[in-house]
Amino acid sequence: MTVQKQRELYTGCLLGGAVGDALGWPVEFARMSEIIRNYGPKGIRDLVPGAGELFEITDDTQMTLFTGEGLLRAWAGAQQHGDMPNFAAATRRSYLCWLETQGESPGELLLDGGATGWLLGVEGLHRRRVPGNTCISALREGVLSKEGIADNDSKGCGGIMRAAPAGLLAARIQSGDTTGAIRLAFEIGCATAALTHGHPSGYYPAGVLAAVIATIVTGGTIAEGVDYSLDFLAHRCGSQETTDAIKKAVNLWHDPRVTPSPEVIETLGGGWVGEEALAIGLYCALVAGDDLARGVRLAVNHSGDSDSTGSITGNIMGALLGEGAIPVEWLNRLELHDVVRQMGEDLFDTFQGTAAWLKRYPPL
């Protein structure tokens, strides 16, 4: 695979997630009957323009970007100072920057004299698109256990929907060690999700998504990523819900009697919690094959958290197929597509010791 093709998997992963997010955003809280009534018998098929005739992203894509920024800041610090990267600490700081974009005040948690990354200065990210209450409250309160886990019992999908950058970065910094890269992706995905979601089903699905992404961009398949993840989950306390959800999705994919439909997707849940969002994202990506548009359309047409399940499916399929698999008419009017693409390219580059890079991703 050429370097350019590899780079397009990285931009495709984040842009695929963004278009899935934007496709599902108008129907996030709608029942399937409402979606059919408003968009026709096949449900919503194309992105719907919002303000400025752009296809709007939500907190799912916003937090994905800030995850990428935090991970790159941690890696920049490691490269500059020779330290072990503290991915969770750096990502938490970037999440506090995201909190500020939502009109919240992180106060002394952020304003302690440290530099902030470039995303805080992107005006288009200062838009509140129904952010998850758990993410807002956990970051505002800032209470973590000694293991770095949020002091709540939430298993909402706000942890998994932002986890894709963990898989992308791990694949680059552990290049040449595929199993090590996938395991690192899983651990980073879990650790960054646990900053806001304290239930195992809130952070293990994030680890699985990151592991699947790392598997794909290192040349593997979605199914292989699932197998790695099931091995990682085995015997971990609190992992049974995530394991069961994964197996249910895979069994549906393997069943020749099952035709993908909103009714079938809803047997996996609504996607409001982590393990259900993971199951829907995996199932839709597996059955869609090499058709990204089909995958995200399947993922958003159900009575559930459509933007998050669309985003997760888009992340997986974009990483598998590359940016070229995304319909051009969707990309051209996607809100902040240049920012999303830049983050994908930066995760591929991983580190540059230039003044411009260190200004964009200042070490803690």
C-alpha cells in the first residue's frame, strides 16, 4: 500500500465518521415511524443542510477531534522530553478545551497557565449540538478514581463515539508490531473514554472501536479486529455486556436469513449506551461491504442515537475504504471538513518537530 493510500485511510476514518454524524443528526431523537413520515419509505438517505447550507456535525465529531488533539499533544511531549506519554492526562486537557467551546467554564482546571491546542481557536467548533450530559458533567466536576475512571456509573455512548483517533495513533506509533498496536489502541480507547464514563460498558466499547480501527489500518479486517477485541475483553471485570453485544452483532451478520433493516438493527438496541452503539456500528459496517454510503444509511435509520451510530459506522468504513469511498457531494458541503481532514493527516504524521507543529500540539 502506498503512503498516500495509507494517509487516505486516516482522513477517511475521521471524515467517514463526520458524514455519518451529519447524516444522523437531523433524526437523532426521532422514532423510525417519524423518519419514514419525514423522509420517505427508505428513511433518510442524504445529508440535510443546516445553517449556511452546510451539513452540520455534532458533539460526536467535535469530541473526536479533541481526542485526536489530546493524543498528539501527549505524543509530542514524549518526543520532546523523552517521557512516557500520558495519553489520558493530555486528552483530558483537550476535553476541557472542548468544554469551553460548549459555553461551559472549566476554570482553574484549564486556565492554569498551560498552553492550549489549535482546536480551541477554531470558531466553527464553538457550537453546541446537544452534547451528552455525562460528558459535560464529568468534565465540569473533574472527579476521577486513582485508576483514572470518572466518578459515575454511566455507560452512555459518549465514550465510544469519540474513540477512533486512539486506533489511528496507536497504529502509527507501534508500526511493525501489529498485535502491540491493536492492544495499545484498546488501552488508550478505554482510558480516554473512562475520563467521562465510569461504567465498564461505557469504556470497553471505546477500546473495541479503537482496536478495530487499528486492525483495519494495519491491513486487517473488521472481523479480525473483533477477534482481537474479544481476546482483550476475556476475563476483564465488567466486560460481559460488551462481549455479548459484539457476539450478537456478528451472529446477525453471519445469519443468511437476516436482511438488514431498521427492525433488525433495533434488535441490537437503540445505541444510547456504549455496547449497543458498538454493536450497531459493527453490524452496519460488516453488512455494507465496500459501500460506505449504504453502511451509514443503515446505521442512522432506526429509533435511536442515529448520529452516534452513524459516526461509529463511518469511522470503521472510512478506515477500511479510505476517503475516496465517501460521496463527493457529501464531503463538499460538510461542516469543517478541512479541519477534520487536517486532524486525520496529523494523526498519520504523528509528530513533526517543527515550531508550527509544537504550536498546534503543545506538550503539556
